[in-house]
Amino acid sequence: MNSSRASAEPLHVVVVGGGISGLAAAAALRRRAPDLRVTVLEAAPEVGGKLMLAEVAGITVDVGAEAMLNRRPEATALAREYGLGDRLVHPATTSANLWSRGRMSPMPRTLMGVPVDARALADSGVISPAGLARATLDAVMPATRLGESDVSVGWLIEERFGKEVVDRLVEPLLGGVYAGHARRLSARATVPQVVALLDRDKSMLRAAAAATASSRAGADVPVFAGIDGGVGTLPRAVAADPDIEVRTGATVRELARRSGGGWNLVVGSTHDPVVVQADAVVLATPAAPTSRLLSDVAPDAAVELAQIEYASMAIVTMAFRRREFPETSGSGFLVPPVDGRLVKGATYSFAKWAWVAEAGRGADHGDDLLVMRCSIGRHHEEQALQVDDERLVELALHDLSDAIGLSVRPVDSHVQRWGGGLPQYAVGHLDRVRQVRLSVAKAGPVAVCGAAYDGLGIPACIASAEAAATRVLEALSDERE
């Protein structure tokens, strides 16, 4: 790098993508290198990505991600850094139900779908007598050994407990997180804590029970956290940082290495492109656009990224008058896909978050409003979403009628569609990510981050972003030596 140029003006890092990953990367760059000039380029009209807020009956709520793992530090730390520490909250209730075979039952205690108590599983009524008989074989079967290989979550748990445990317990849980299917998702990438059970005991149930018991030492630390006003306030708070330049409506179409060092990014429409120059780049975009931008820069990475599939889904949020809403329990319910329902899960936001309940108090001309949301759509089931918003609401109401006896229409509703929103971690995903990063590392001061790599949760995305910031700062340092 030209040292006279470097001393004359601050180095410029461009972050492509203004979701939580891109904004967290920008924050990390500024935190670690205050002299940097950092620019975030976001194609959408506003920042936030899957952390989005919208109004329903005048109440502002999350219509994307609405909780973050509290037992990892990255998300809550970023919230505190940007002045949201006093607004961090925890769910008022986390007990969930399972709507299975036409009845609502408390969700049996599991470790990511792995039963931890055989008696409680039997008492729940979720698994049939034949399914229970098969599940008990876990206690006497030889140990399952994977070595270094990867398998699907469905294969692993079916091997130990049988098909019914996968269909009735694992599928609804993974559907809620990934909008995916247990028999297509990588065990090592999505449930590493389950894979780790194999080394603890030949019985996966005994190992899960022991792991659950040992984790109770930290039971006083809530598993999840939210933000009063919605987690969608977090990206907005970071984007308001005066030391970070954020441009929305800025689509990056090309990325190319400059002969003298650094990068050229072609931004804007094909009819009116603008070239933005940068000394380093962080790509915090989904796999497909990242693949296109890296096609000439890191072709091996581009090939691997192009193979990551995404699931489309929708969040249907509705507000009801409290006096018209049926009695419910817990924070919501999950639905096994084997039951053939459209709704894969429902969250009683009014019960889960005290701030949502408070926002609905007297909101309808003095009447209290209850806000809830339904998740619809799974990988390779996009046809379920091929109806207009009004019809999607009607279909959700039909399932809610059967599930909880709901018999009224909402005061207001909102449909948020996340087309291609959730990356699918197929078997072999961890090896794919390693290959991507090895290829990108050879290209100079450029790094990748986001939900496509190390986890879909907000803390995982932030950790990915901070690692990308470290990578480009190290690459810039190497170029200056």
C-alpha cells in the first residue's frame, strides 16, 4: 500500500449490507480502529435486515426476529454499547406448547428435541405407545459414533429414538429456528450440543439429562433477552452512530481489486453506476449476492456460497381485543409439520413480553389489545406463501380456530414476508464455510459474515461480524508492512 496515501487520509472500509451483521461489523471496526472511515452500503430503503419493526393497531412490534440468546454476550453487549442497556428485558414466560394430533400439550422438556426424561415424555401424550417403545431402545443400543463425519439432525436422532421423536419433537423445534427440515439440516452445524452428547454416554437420553442438570447451575440467567420497544431498535441505534456513514438504497453490483491496492465497488443502477473506492471490504450479505460479488475475487468461495439454499417464510402479526380472545397458556405453541397445518408456530407476544402487553393496554379506544404472531412457511414449501396477504391471514385464522378456539377476526394485521430469508445449513455446512473463508482469505483485505456461516441467531451473527472486522484489520496491517 502507498504509505504517503495512507498517511494523508484515513483508511476506508466499506461494509456491504446493513443488517445486524453489517452494522455490527461497522461498530467493531470503529471500536478497534477509531481512525478508520467506515461506510455501510445497504440496498434496501432502511437498515435492519431481519430485525424489523412495524405497527399493528398502532402498536410497534418486531415483525422479524424478536428475541436474542442471552447466554451469549455479543447481542446484549452491543445493545449496552449503543445505549439500550436499560431497555433489555427477558420473557415473562418461556413455557411452550405443542399442538399435535389435534390437541394442545405442554412441550416435553428436551435438549434441541432430544428427550431428557422418559417418564415426562410418556406423560405428555405427544408420542404414541409404539413410538415410546422405540424411543426406549436408546437406553440399550450400542453407542453411535460419527468420527469426523457429518449427518443430518433427523438421521442422528432417528437412529437413537426412532422416526416419531423426529417428526413430533425435533421437526417443530428446527422449523421454528431454521424454517427447515431435520432430515436435511447438518447436525454439526445446527445442534452441536446434541452431537457432543455422543461422547458423554452411549444413551443419548441419559447424556441429555445430565447436560440439562449441569446447566441448571446457570438457571438464574435467563436464556433469552429482548428489547423494550423491539429488537428492531438495535440496528437503528447502531446506524445512528455519527462515526459510521450509512447509505441506504445503495445496491453494490460489482467488486474488483484495484491494481494499486484496495477495491472498487460499483454501486447503484446499471444506468447510473457510481464507483466507491475502499481499502478493505466486509461482505455482510446473503450467500447468493455474496457469491456474485466474489465471482472474480474468490471464485472458489463463490462456487461454495452459490450452493447454500434459503427458505422463505412469513410472519403474520395480529391484534385482538382481550375480551374476545380465548384463554391460552404459555408463550405460544409449535406444530409438527407431519400434521399438515399451515401455521408452524405461534407466539403470544402479549404473554411473552411485558412491554407488548403494556403497549396494548387501552390501545383500542380504552379496550386492551393482545398482539400475537404466527410463522408460516418452510424450506421447499414456498407454494404455501403464494397467496396474497389477506388470504394468508385467513389461513392463519383457520388454524388458530382449530388450535385455540379463536372465533373472531383481528382488529388489525400485518404480513411480513421473508423471501429467501433463512439459510439452510445442509450436511457438510461446516466444511463449506471453511472452504469459503480459506478462499476469501487469499483475496486480500476482504471478509464475509452473516447468518449464512456460523448461526442464525443475533449473537452468532454479531460474533461473525466481529471476526470479519478482525480479519480485514489484520489484512490491512499486513499490506502496510
